[in-house]
Amino acid sequence: MRRVRLQKNSFLYSASLLAASNLLLQLLGFVYRVILSRFGGAEGLGVYRLAFSVYSVIHAGCLAGITTACTRLSAEYYATGRKGQIKRLIFVAFCGFSVLVTACAGALFLAHDEIAEVVLGDARTAAAFVPMLICLALTGVENIFKSVCIGLKQVRFAAASEIAEQLIRIAAVAVLLARFANGDHGRLAMLIFVGMAVSELFSATFLSWCYRHDIGPMTAGGRSGRAAGFWGIALPLSLTALLNNAIGSAGSVLMPRRLRLAGLTEAEAMAELGVVSGMASPLVLLPTALISSVLTALQPVLSDAYANGRQLVIRRLSEKGLFVVGMIGAPSVAIIVPLAPTLSRLFFGQVISAKYMAILGLSAVLMFYQMASGSILNVTGYQRFHICTAVGTELLQLGLMFVLCAMPKLGIYGYLYAALFASLSGALANVLVLRRVTGGALRIGKLACLPAVCALTLSLWTRVFFSVSVGYLGSQWAAVVAALLGAGGLYLLLLRLLGIRVWEYVRSRTDPMPVLCYFMA
């Protein structure tokens, strides 16, 4: 059997390394959430989620556009022989981030009480603001260097940094909560952000060292000049991310208030926010690790193709990317959903119904399609449409949640239905426009039907595997492991029956020019 040697700048190497690191990160992140739930409970997670909504808005406004521009332009400069411009790109990125984060810090210091009490509706969140800003400043240093590493296909540095950061975060937060937590949920949120800042300090230091010793020499030589087009990419994306996160954070802030109108107490409403954001959603979003790794590795390749006018490559990569996302996302969620009620009880000590998880799982799959199609549109010059779709989807979800969550017959299900309908609308809009952009190359029926058939089959058999395993093994932990192994084996068998040879499928993209429709025939 011929051995395949992976080049360190190939798509397969990048995607494989990112997938492995992201899977490990998802598992570590799951352990992290279990620790948080054990120390803070559902209500404590709700208070932390309110404080985190401020962080997510500031993070999006300060970094989302800057990091995407760094990844895209560093890949473009390197591919077109303008390596000398990468140093200028990093300088411009740091200057822009410094201005933005200073402005946000000033606003937060001047109005911290009003933000906590009036905007968030919970004065306890104010305790987290100072460590939050320290964490954000360190995150900016890390993310700018990391985005350049990804653009230059040096993903091993980014992967090592992320894994070490998560390990340090888990240890730091666990120690801080065990030593200093006293039942005050505001103090809990503050301690979590302190632990996050400790982990970000490591990542910022590590990636700065990697740039000086390994990435910096790659930018020597070649043509130099201004980082032309940086703000043309960064500003629209920053505004989009800022609007999306502001609207999403508004949903987190308004949800407990609307649930109180449906008859819940303040503690119950806050607990519902903690359950959906800190327990249920992380379960169905586990496949994000693989999906984001594929999209991240695909981004510089698509940027290269777009910069060199390779329309055929863009069309084929678009279809292939959506197909991979569907074949990862839908079957994975279908395996998780039947086991989610048991997993939530075992890990979090919280009972979550199967209906609850099924709605959330379908919403997650649609969100994967929206994320993938939006990422492709964004890289290939359709940023404005991506902005409109992203903002419109968030507004739609916020409006539906505002109305539905206040209905006593729906309660928290109003949020779930709002998320489902909004994700469906966003995914359909993006995919339909992407199909027109690619000249009708996307076969929507096949992209949706094959993943759906696999998902339905796996969902049914996962239930069977779990029920039989519980009867024979007598342990829910052992039954979950057996069901996962059985479902995983069945998934590989289904792929084989469909003619999909996973290794050859991924390996077909080590060179940008081959015919990429191997599995579409």
C-alpha cells in the first residue's frame, strides 16, 4: 500500500491538523462547561452568559473583521509574491485593534453601572468588566498572529496555541472557582474571566514568539508596500459581526425578561438561559469542531483561487465544501440528539427533553449550512450579501423570540422555534445566492438529501443501539459509549455504500486544479 506524505502547507495537512485540534478543543470545552455548571449551576451560567454577551459584542467589533482581513490578505500576498506586505498588514491590524479596544474600554468604564443594571438587567455582571477588558486585549494579540498563521497555512502554531490555552483555562478557572467562589454569581463571572485572561496571556506570548522565530522569516523578500484593501475587508465584516453579536446579545438579555412574562420567576428565567446557552447548545454544536476546521483550511485556498481568477475551482470547491459540511453536520447531530437527554443528565445533572434537543439539533444543522455558504460568499467577493443575510437572520430571530417567549404555552420553546426558523431562512438565502453565483453548479437536492437520509437512519439506529446496550450492559455510561461506537460504524458503512471514500475525497484537494467532483458523479 502506497504511503501518502502530507506536505505541511497542503489543504489536507491543514484540514487534518485543524480537525484534530478542534475536536480536542471541543472535548476540552465540554469539560470546561461541565466544571462551570458544577460550580455555578444553571442560574450561575445564566449570569455569566449575560456578562459574556458584553464581551462577545466588543470582541466582534474589535477583532472579527481585522482577523478575517489578516487571514485573507496574508494568503493573497503570499500567493502573489508580495510577502513583504505581510509585516505592514500586521502593523495596520495592531494599530486598528488598539484604537478600537481603547474606545470600547473607555465606554465600558464610563457607563459600567448603567450597562450592568439597565442594559443587562443584572447588577452582578459589573464585577466581570475589568478582567473582561484585560482578557480582550490579550485575545487581540493572539488572534491577529493566529489569523496570519492560518493565512500562511502554518496551522500547527495556531493548533498548539489553542490546545494549550484551553488546558490552562480549565486549570485556572477550576482552581479559582474552587478557592474563591462563595455562591455569589457575580463573583463567579469575574473569576471565570480572570481564568480566561490567564490562558490568553499564554497564547499571546506563545504566538508572538512563533512569529518572531518561524513566521517572520517567511515574510522576508518579495514585493512590499501598503496593506491595500485591509479596511475595505475589515470594516464591513466588523460592522456585520458587531451587529450580529449585538442582536444576539440582545436576545440573551431579553430572553429572561420575556420568560418572566410567560410566568417564570427571575431565578427560573435565568436558569433557562443558562441551560440553553451553557448545556444544551454545546451538545448539538459539537460537530462545529470539524466543520470550522474544514472552512478555515478552505479559506486561504479559496482566496488564492479568487485572487487568480480560477472560477472553475471556486465553483467546485463551493459544492464540495457544502457537501462536506452536510455530511459532517447532519449525521453527527443525528447521533447526538437521541443521546442528549442522557448526556445532559450525566454531565450537567440537568434533565432536558428529547423534543427540546431535536428542535435545537435541527436548528444547528441549518446553522452549519448558513455558516458554510456565508463563509464561501464572503471569501469570493459577496460580502455585502453575506452582511445582509447575517444581520437579517439575527433580527428575525430576535423578533420571533421577543413575541414567542412571552407566550405561556411556549416559554423557552419560543426561543427554540425562533432559532429554527431564522437558521432556515439564512441557510436558504445564502445557498440560493451561492447557486446563482456559481452558475447553477450547486445541486441543492443532492447536497441536502444525502445528509438528510444518513441523519434519519443514524438517529433511528442510535436509539436502538442505546436501548439494547442499556438492557445488556446495565450502565448508562457504557450504553452511551456502545451506542456511539455502533452509530459511528454504521455511519462509515453508509458512506461506503454511497461510494464515498473519505480519504480519497479529502486527498483530492491537495492540488487546487484537479477535477473535484469525484463524489458528485
